[in-house]
Amino acid sequence: MSRTVIVGSSVGGVRTAQSLRSEGYEGEIVLVGEEQELPYDKPPLSKGVLVGTATAESVRLLTQEAAERDSIRLVLGHRATRLDVAAHRVELEGLDPLSYDQVVIATGARARPSPWGERPGIHVIRTLQDAQLLRQDLVAGGHVVVVGGGFIGAEVASSARILGLEVTMVDPLPVPMSRVFNPEIGKWFAALHERHGVRALFDVGVEVIDGERGNFTVRLTDGSSVSAAVVVIGIGSEPNDAWLKSSGLVVDNGLVCDEYCRAVDVHNVYGVGDVARWFHPTYRTEVRVEHWTNAVDQAVCVAHNIVHPEDARSYAPLEYVWSDQHDWKIQVVGRTAGGSTEHVMIGDPATDNRFAVLYTPDGTTMSGAAVVNWPRALVLCRKGLRDGTPLDEVCESISAAAAKG
């Protein structure tokens, strides 16, 4: 009987296992996870788990009963340490190696560690335990300093304000979420935080964090300092690919894969989710995408390609990510990054609680869109991007939808 070993028990790994069964795979499926916890969803960690509206049980991706029903063998609490490609084996910490016919690398990414020390009261957030420990400190009260204005930092700042805490956000870049938005658009997201009581300090970095939990001093590059009871570090993430370095596979900012999500020149090794850097057939370059929806969609593609190698599908997704911050639901589709990228705004963030920003590389075609609190506009943008609809036609459709209310 064929065996597929999936290394990584977050959404990419779980969805690969489930999709294999949906595709009719009859072999053995082994899902390996470093954490002892049953698989859980990560987007709620910086939102619902922190504010107390989500629990460990409510964010489960896979129960023991569901795993047994789909004949998915769970191997939890054991870290993968090495991939022996020649022998078709995954070496594990504390267990005998697992042999495989196919292996799926879905080890995700880890939070970039704090360069200012790691001690009680200084938090990163990537795991359920991280979120639970941070919630304990937030509930205890006090001023919170969030270092980093990306999605995680912005969501933590929003969650802390929901809990009624005083919050300062610090980032050396000029606006929040600078990897996604150019400064002209990013300023509206900075204004969102300030409007909800977050003190936003941009264009300034952190030099050192002195003190201890409940009594930190965060010293900034402009010579000023901020006191804090709790400090949250949200300065990005790194792919969990170090354990693959000795495998002989091409590893460069993630596991490098072809357009079918197979490791380069090794066609029984696949990559899924944050750890995979694959050749995107539309963009004609290798990309690595740290989005929940990407991991889900890529898992479906990989499962199909394992079960139907004679009919392998290339993977060319339309990127999509969302974020809940204060009273804004922010949804981003396609490619929006780029400091000089042209854009068209429909709606006025200063007066409306909904708006859409459409990005274009040439003034004619649309490359992506950011939509706030406007589901209909999002639908029209996604359809326009999929169909290659000219920018002006998409703008007309959204404006017509706005006129109808």
C-alpha cells in the first residue's frame, strides 16, 4: 500500500490529508506535527483567541474522531529533523523514521524572533500557546507596545484596544502593512488605528527593550522611550525550512518547487503553504505566499497531483488575504504591493466606512485590489482579475453598485 507522509499539521497539512481522501486516495496518510496539540486554525490567534471570543476547541481544524473517520494517522508532538530523499524517509525527534512513497512538506513559517531578547512579557504570536500566554498578560492590564505594523501587529493592536488597553504601535516604515500598501493608501490604515485610540509611531525603530514584565522601557531610535507592561513583537516570519538543508533539495527562502508544487527534480516531494516557493506560471517567477487561502488552495492542487500524476495541474492562484482590524474588514485580492504602483480609489475613507482601491501597473489593466467593508466590490474585483477585465470597466461596475446602495 502506498503511503503519503505530510509534515506539518496546520491548515496546509490538514487540507492536503482531507483532499487526498476526497480525490479517492486509498493509501496510508500520516500527518506529522511538531506540537502536541490537535491541529488548529491560526488566523483567530491574533483576534478571537486574544479577545476571548474563540477557544482552543473552537479553532480546531481536525478532531481525533474526524482523523479516524478519514483514516488519517496523527503523529503529534514530534519534530521532523531531516528528510532522507534517497531512502524515502522522514527522520523525527523521539521516534523511528517514517518511510514514504510521497511526502508533502507543509511546515509553514515561524515568527521572526525578537532581536531585543526573549523573556516573560515579551511576546511573539504564531502558536496557540503563544496566543494563550499573551492573552494572560493582556487580561492583567497595562500599557501594550506592539513592535511592527504588519497584519499581525495591527490585529494585535486592534484586539488589545477591544480589551480596553492603552496601545502604542511602533514601526520603522512610514505606514502600517507596507508590504501590501503604498504610503498614499497605507496612511488611511494608520488613521484607522489612531481613530480607535492606538498611538501610532511610524518612521521610528526600536533600539533596546529594558526592564521586565509589567515595567518595560522601549527605547526608540529617535531618542524617545515608551513604557510598557507588555511588548508584542510582530516583525514578520521565516519559512520553517532549516530541517531540509541537508536533504539535497533546493531550499532558498522556502522549498523551491515547480509549477506543479513538486520539489525541483524530485517528483515525489511536494510543497504546500508558507514553506513552499513555487514557479507561478502566470507571473513566470517563483513566489512564496503566506496566506491562509493559499495554503488551502495549494493543498487541493497537490492532492490532485499525487492521486492523478498523469493529469497534473499547474498551480496559478489569485492571491487573497483578509484582516479584521477595529471596525474594518480588509480584504486584498491579487497584487497590490509596490510603492509607485498606480491606483484608483472608489469611495472616501475619510467619510465612508467602505471603499475600494484598485491597483494597476499601466493604467489599463488591474493587478489587484484592496476592499474595506464592501463585499459587492470584492466580488467584482475578483471577477475582473480572473477574467482580465479592463480597469475602467471594473471601476464602472463598482461605481454602479455603489449608486444602487
